[in-house]
Amino acid sequence: MDHYQNLVDGFHRISRDERLKRIQEFCHLSEEEIKTLTCETPLSVEIAEHLIENVIGYFPIPLGIATCFNIDGKDILIPMAVEETSIIAAASTTAKWIRKEGSIRTYCKGRLIIGQIQLPNVRNVPLTRKILHENRDILIAIANNCVPRLVDRGGGIRDIALREVARPTQDGVMMVIHILCDPCDAMGANLINQVCEALKPKIEELTSERVGLCILSNLVDTKLAVAEVAIHNIDLTMGKGIEEATLFAMADPYRAATHNKGVLNGIDAVLVATGNDWRAVEAGVHAYAARTGQYKPITQWKVEGTDLIGQIEVPLAVGTVGGVTRIHPTAKIALKILGVKKAEDLARVCAAVGLVQNLGALKALATVGIVKGHMLLHASNLAIAAGAEIHEIAEVRKRLAEVLRVEKHINLTHAKEILEEIRVSDRQTLLI
Ligand code: MEV
């Protein structure tokens, strides 16, 4: 058995200490990093105060590891920060299946982010176009002057594009200048916002038109991450069920929203763990999903012969340097566990995790249904919600599994009844 296989073997069954030991060894984590992961060294108040305002405390969510991912031929551990039961289990089980029967390939299309400079109501559109076109190089030079360190790293402003946008009030023409920037390994929000604001006076001076908003766009269709999954020897009934689930989502935005939520379950958890702006990615993914005028699924699955083929293509402006990724100690460790340095590599991992997460959900939905697996994993949460003490959880969980097998569903009432039964029986034993 190879090193990675040894690490992930039975990972969900061993104790947390044992998991940490294996991760520490595999990812070369220091004792200090382990203390950060376990919160023995808590996030300092200085960092918290630096990140946000009016700090009163922390809101911890669990950090777990999804296992068995082999992306582009490389074995990888996926740190996921998420509160929802079954996401990490489903990602790991599905990745294990793909690892055995298929493969995951990823790539990126484009590396530019978009900053928008709005000219709300342009008096002379052809003249403004001409002026901006003639001064393109000057504007790019001004823009690059404000981000000298980015230019030194090989990034910077690459192009300027002009768009005309109809005003919804039909009282003139809005123009939008798109500033296209290669942010290297940063997400680039601050960089591009600075650039747009720095260009404002020059654009007003050149065009004599008023500039409105200067801000990045989260619809980064100029920076897409693609992942593809191929699984061989598929059970055709299951494969057709998964294909049919794609058709449902293509046809119906109500289903597409839930389908995409399942994808984002995976992507968001990696983004949170690595300190990335998941709201920005969510906004971009949803806007991209609606780019044809109808909200559509961001993944597709089809059966080809005896293979199941899936694909995802999403805008993913993420960073591995700068912002929270640089400051938050846990985010730094998550990047170390992933073993990615470049933003492009992180985007590819996110796309792969999203696609695998989606497959896990669709496989369950197309076969046994989501309730069975989800509910069983949810049993511990029900036990805790019912008031079980740590030592009682395992027994409540076991009995809930039995109820689920017979009644096909479990809820808080079941958990409370079981807990009461256990306690009554314990009291009786003590009296004997
Ligand atoms: C639940 O968090 C996600 C699912 O609803 C996704 C889906 O329906 O595809 C199971």
C-alpha cells in the first residue's frame, strides 16, 4: 500500500488525534500548526480585530478532511470548513469511487479579473469610444503604475474593453469600461478596485463624461476553472438516473438552484478553509449559471457507452496570497495540506471538489434517495439536539439507525424518546 493510501485508509473510523498524527506526518505540519488546528493556540484577538470591526468573539465551524481525491494524477487531501453533516463523507466516498473506476482532470480558461468603471449616462457615445480607444495605452500605463508590485510579479493590466449597456429607464446610454487584470496568485479585489478608482479622474478629464461606480465584477467569465470526471463501467440504470438529473436541472431553474447548491457545498467548504471570499465566488457562479437568460446547472452529466462523463465550468477568482489567506493561520495550514501554491491550482481543486460533491448528491438522489445516507449521518446532530451527553451520543445514534431502517425517517422526537429510554434504563440498572 502506498503512503497516501495508508494515510486515508479508515480515516473516518480513527480518532481525531490519530487523524492529526497522520496529517501532520504526511503534510509536514509543525507542532505549532497542530496547536492552531486544534485551537490550543486560538486565533489572536489582534488578527480578529484586523479582519473585522466590533469584534466580540469567534464563531467556530469544524474543519475536516475529504480523502481519496486524485486530481490530475495527484493524490490530494481536501480541507473543508463546513457545518453541514454528510458533505465531507459524500465527497470522500465519491472521490474513492472515481479513484477506483475513473479519473478527474482539470484546467483553467483565462486568468484575467474584471474591474468596472461606469459612465452612467454618456452624452456622446461615438466620441467617448474614440477617445477611450485612442488613449488605451495611456490608461493601461496609469493603471499599471498603481500596482507596481503586481507588475513586478508578472501580473498587471492587460486590456481595456468598452461596453454599451441600455439604461433600464430608457433615458440614454450607459457605458462600462472593463479593466482586465492578471492578479497572479491574488484574488485581486483590492488591486482592481484601486486601479479603477485611480483611472476615474483621467477618464473624466479625457472624455468630459461623468464616472459613476468603480468596482470589480464578480462575474469573472474571463477566469474559468474546468473539471471533468470520467467513470468507467457504470451501472447504466444509475448512470441514466444521473443524466436525467442533469436534464431536470437544465429544464427547471427551481431544480437548477438546488443542483448548484450541491456543487457549492463542496466549493464553499474549500473556500472557507483557505480563507477565500466565498460570497464573491457564489455571486459569480450564480451569475454565470444565468448567463443565457435562464438559470442553469453548472455541471452536466451524460452516459457515453459504459462511461459516465461529467463536466463543470465556473468562474473562480480565488487567491493563495494576500488578504485573509495571508493572515489567517488556519487558512495557511489548509493551503499547506492541499499542497497548492498557485491560485490557478486552488481554482482547479475547487472545481474538482464541486463536481465530485455534485456527483455524490446526484448518485444518492438517483438511487436510494438523499434521506438515508444524510439522515444516518445527521443522527449525531439529532442526538445532541435532543440533549444527549457525549457518552450517550453513540447509543442514541445506534438506536436512531435502527428506527431509520424500519421507519425510513428519523427526527428530533425519535432522538428525544430514545434518550429518555436510555436514561430510564440506566436509572433502573443503578437501582438494582
Ligand atoms: C444538500 O445540501 C444538497 C442537495 O440538495 C444537492 C442536490 O439536490 O443536488 C442534496
